[in-house]
Amino acid sequence: MQAPILELSHLSYAYIQHENVLSDISLSFFPGESVVILGANGCGKSTLLKILSGLLHPASGTLIAFSREVTEKSLQERTFLSEFRQRIGFIFQNSDAQLFSATVRDELAFAPLQAGLSPEVTSERIQDIAELIGITHLLDRPPYHLSGGEKKKVALASVLSVNPDILFLDEPTNGLDPRTQYWLVEFLSALHSSGKTVITATHDLSIVEDIAERVIIFREDHTIAADGACLPLLSDRQLLLDVNLIHTRSHFHVGAARQHSGL
């Protein structure tokens, strides 16, 4: 069996003292997994992604990434920080929080240049990733002039420009039109098929079956309700009721939800 690529042990986090948004979380993630972290708004799933990606540090417990404990101190070591940032990519829920360069081309160049790639290699990398995602025609445009779907594609391209091993996505379909949602779901499936570890936080049940083999479901008290194979958990109506992902009148069915959403 493969060793975990990420390990959380008895991890807790609070934005306000004594008001945990994560409580005693222990999880392992393995190379090449496709995982959805599922739960109602406010359950702590976005906070978990930020801790896994080193953007936040736990109040207690440990995070091991690539066989090394991730702490504020370890991330101050240049070698480890460089490796960690190149192997992990984070797609924010709001693309405007992620895009800051004058043009899309500059946005895609930022991470490779920071990683020490030459301008020539960076230029080739930009062209390749722009063609892959279908944004070549946007390269010389300012990101703030783009539509929501275009911004999401640029944010994804900017992260993939350094070819990370693990991709985190926080509520990736929020605010997207049906066509872009469909494209994103298909693209995430292709990334997983290519060997990437893809970990997505969402409350959108309609996309889960298409992007996850494993599902981790959070309760509203910020603890884990279930962790297992996708279809059995999505078929457990009582579980989904208990964690406030469906309501008592809902007749949720994965296929029907996808058809209704246009996916």
C-alpha cells in the first residue's frame, strides 16, 4: 500500500478562541486520489483545505506533507517551502482573490518564474497550459475584464503552470454557468486520470459522483460524519439529512440532480 501524501492527526482550528471550526480531525490522503470534502456551509471544509495547503496553521494537532511536518517554522525553510509550494496548488472559491497580474500571460508566468524556471521555459509552459485549458485568446487581456468562467480557467491555469502533485479546489462551481461547470467537471476528471491528486471542497451534490471516488462528509459541529466510497455515502439519505445537505422534502438522486443542473 502506498504511503500517505498528506496526514492530519488530531487537528483542531478556531478563528475565535474556544469556537472550533475543526475539531480533532484525523485523515490521510494518498497519491492519485480523487476526494470530495462534503458538508453544509460553515462546517469547516474550506478551513481544512487551507490548512492542508499551508495557508493556515492548526491550533493543535499535526499536518505531515511529503513525509515532513508542516509548521510555520518548517515553511520558513527556503528549500522545503519551495518544494511544498510547487507540489501543491490551491484554487480559491473567489477567483478575484487569486488573480493579481496585469495580464493573463503575466498571471501564468508568475509561479514558474518564482520556481526558478527560465523565461524561455516559462514561455513554453504558458503556451502549453493556455492551449490545454483553452485560454490562448485571453493571454494579453487583463484578468479583471474577464467573465467569471474565464477567471476560473485562468486561476486553474496559473496553478497548473508549475505542474503540482496535489490540487485543492474550494467550491469550484460557485457562480459558474452550466457550460463552464460541465467543462470544469470534465477537466477535473481528466486531471485525476492523469495521476493528479484532486481534493475538492463543496456542498454541490450534483458534481460529486463525477469528480470523486472517495467522499469525506462533515457534520455541522465541525467533526467528520463519514469517510468512504462515493456512491454508498451519496445513497445514504439519512446521513445527508443529518448533516444538512438535503432537507426532509428532498428526493435527492445523483443522476437526477446532474440532469437538473445541466451536468
